[in-house]
Amino acid sequence: MNSLSANPLIVQSDRTVLVEVDNPRYELARDQLSRFAELEKSPEYVHSYRITPLSLWNAAAAGLDAGAIIASLQDLAKYPVPDNVSRDISDYVARYGRVKLVREDSCLYLVADDLAIMSELSHQKRLLPYLLESVSPLKLRVDPRRRGHVKQALVAMGYPVEDLAGYVQGAPLPHSLRRCTLAGEALSLRPYQVDAACAFYAGGSSRGGSGVVVLPCGAGKTVVGLAVMAKTQCATLVLTTNTIAARQWMSELLDKTDLRPEDIGEYSGDCKQVRPVTISTYQMMTYHAPQREDEPRSQEVEYPHFSLFNEQDWGLIIYDEVHLLPAPVFRITAEIQSRRRLGLTATLVREDGRETDVFSLIGPKKYDAPWKDLERQGWIATAECHEVRIALDEALRLDYAIADDRDRYRVAAENPRKLEVLESLMSRHADDSVLIIGVYLSQLSEVAQRYGLPVITGKTPLRERESLYDRFRSGALKRLIVSKVGNFAVDLPDANVAIQISGSFGSRQEEAQRLGRILRPKRLGTLAHFYTLVTRDTRDQDCAAKRQLFLTEQGYHYDILYEDEVH
């Protein structure tokens, strides 16, 4: 028998990779693939990955070379790796950095190391609007105001440019990280936080200064942002998901740095403070007042708060939860490429498919720590994931059968029998801190009324939200219902059970964010439990399978239960 037959991978000529889950080398294969491939399907026995140009470019930007990728596949493959796959990997990885953007004096140049490549690029329609002149056979002068647009065009053409044009320093802001927090606790960065900040900053060279740090929820991405700020020592604009998240950033800055309250401003609907460190939200940036049909449109009128990007001499812009960056903010980001840009996220997955825009305009992946590695090291809580499959009553089966596609999903997602399972799970976890999460307000309202529990939705006043979160953190409140507003940047360190009763169709990043709500290390080492309730043999179950993709890639296994096993 061929010794390779015991290996878990089958690499196919279309760059798909099949992985046997029930294989002793499965975990090694999963961890290796996560560095340079994307998980597409994760049924019970065989997972399917795809090696894409973008996944290879991110791997190259993070320091992985083609030889290491091919060697990894050869080591784990059941059959010989197809020659065309090895050639494709070598070609795509080699393309990263073949074309560079460099600055000389006030001019921006596109340079290449190959005459054929430069000849091809100089005749591409996508790039022509940004070219000013040919300086030499290997050097083109481009419009410095269109630095981001040039990078987008080049990625679309299959040549991910390495941007070495450097950055403005920005207004100076001398400050440092504290040695002790305001509560008197010693403050020291975790090793991976130090590594992430250093990978982004790259010693202040032009090889650093733009890119994305990928860390699990609960792993302290905000602290990485503070560490980068301490390295850059400049005025900083922070964009995040909502006002509560913005205020948590303000609290962390005051707790962990020696910045003064007057150095930090909140730019929100409540106040418009522009200070050396200013924190705003994506919602604020994309606000625009209604316009008459006969009124001419312009970016300034359409998005009046885009002016914030130019109201200070920012040296650093931090995009928190960058996978949620709204499309209009990409537009302004394309125009501010001379400022350092740090993206923070738990997942590079975007439901709108604009991962290449993150790569082009924010920057490539600079650092990625596998979730399971941090769990093993004790930096995030150990979590068990459970999918509970629940039958749909016959009366609702007919409603489901005749509904259109979207309504069919909602009929299944709001299955009333989920509430019976929810009650059983709350009894099972009577002494735990439990978050109940869903997307349909009528469903959440029913749960709130049935069990007399408080609920937080987008309509809950900010003061009331903060009060409920504070009570939950203190232990005075052991059960809390949250809508989608609870998905992002909410610090609830002692929550150790999350029960998801409905989700946003197949949103992989939402699943990651929801698990993240319970991943902060527990004081007593308590195990975290994540339950997702799905209606069996319906679109609800199909969408749940898609939502679970990212977490499966990170090493989480969903234990499948049926409702009679919970009661």
C-alpha cells in the first residue's frame, strides 16, 4: 500500500483541496491550509478548500513562500499534487511584489522587474486613466492622488502591487502605554499582541504601515491598536461599528495609555469632538441627509462627515472590525493612501465579496493567529459548539412549503419549538451567564415576554444599553437578550453561554462574532458553550451550515444534537 494513502488531503487540478475529517493528520492539515486557502464547504466527513489568487497573495504578504506552500501540500496529500497546481501557486505567489509603488520626491512611480509585465500594464485600459508618463521601460509615473485606484486596478489585473511609497508622519502625539492600568493591575502585552504590532509597523519602514491583523474576538485586538499607536506616536482616527464600541475604545485608551481625556474625542451623533485621537463610527461616516431629485450630488453633500478624514493631520487610521467596512468608506480610503492604515478583524470574510478591496485599500494580511492556538495557550476561553436540530410542526410545514425563498427562511428561523429548547438550555445553564441572540425582533420580543428578560435592540436607548451591559458584567443580571447590535465590539468578559435562536442567513462573519462574545478567558476557567438552534431539513439548517464555515476552519467542531437530547 502506498504510504501516502494515510494522508488526509486530495489536491485537485482546479485548485480545490478535499480534506478527510476523520484522519489523524486532519488538524495539522486544517492549520496548514488556513494559511493559504479558503474553506468553502464543511459537511461531516470531507471538507472542501479552494486555493485562490487572493488567498495566496495574503499568504505571500504574511511571509509565506511558494516552496513552503507546495511542500505542505505534498507532505499531506494522498495522491501526487497536480503539476499545474504547483505551477499556479508559484506563479501567483511570485506576482506579489513584482510590481511596486515607490515615491521619489513628490512623484509616485510604478516600477517592475520585468519588461513584459510593464509592457502589459502600460496598455491596460484599467490603468491608463492613472498613468502620467513613461519614464523608462520599467518605470511609469502615476497620479499620486490615485494611489488607491492604481492598487485596485492592479489587483483586478492579477498583479498585486507592493506599496513602498511610504506615509506621512501626521501630527505628533507623544504618549506611551502604562505599566499599570488605572485599577492598578500590571499591564504587559501578550506575545502575539507584540508580534502583531511589530508585523504591522515593520520598524517604521515603508514595508509596514498598512495591513490587517486577524485575531479572534476576545483576544485583545484593541490592545494591538493601542500598541501600534504607541509605535507611531501620531494623531489617530479610529473608526468602529457603533457608539458603544467607540466608548469602549475611549475607556481602553484612558485605562492603558497615558493620554489625557482632553486628547481623546468622540465624533458621533451626540457630539462632534475632533481631537488628536478621534473615535467615530461607520454609521456616522456613511450618514447623508435626504436630497431633492433636482439637487446635484457630490461626495461632500452625499457624505458630509467624510470631511473628518481631513480635519486633522492623521498619521494613522484604525478600521475596527474591518470586515464590516461599508462600501462608501472604501471610496474615501482610496484617496488617503498616504496615511498609515490598520485593519482589525476576527475574519477576513466579507459577505459582500469585497475582500480584494480590503487587500488593496487597507492592506494585505500582516498577522494571523489561529483561534485554537490561542485557546491552547489560555488566551481565549475553551469553547464547545453545539447545533441543536429541531422539527417543524406539520401546520407550519405547509406554510413553509408554499412560502417564497426569503419568507421560507423566516418561517423556519422563527420555529416556535425553538423556545421550548431554549427553556431547557436555560435550565441546564441555570448558574451561568447566558446571552440569547437572534435577528428577528418579534421573536426576541416573544422570548422577553415569555421569560421576563430584558432585550437590547437597535431601538434601545444608548443609556439603557450601557446600564444593561453593566448589570450583566457585574453578575446582577444572568440572562440578556440581544439582537444584531450585540454582535460587535461588546465587552462581556463573564458571558460563558450563547444561544443563537436565529441568524442572518449564511453570514459566516456573524457566527464568528457571536461566538466571540463568550471567548474572553473566564476567571474560574469555565468552559464556554455556543448553541445554535436550527429547524431541521429546512433552509435554516442549510444557512447554519454556511455560517459555520469560518469557525470550522478555525478548528471548532459542532456537536449535533436533536431536541429530545436537550429536554
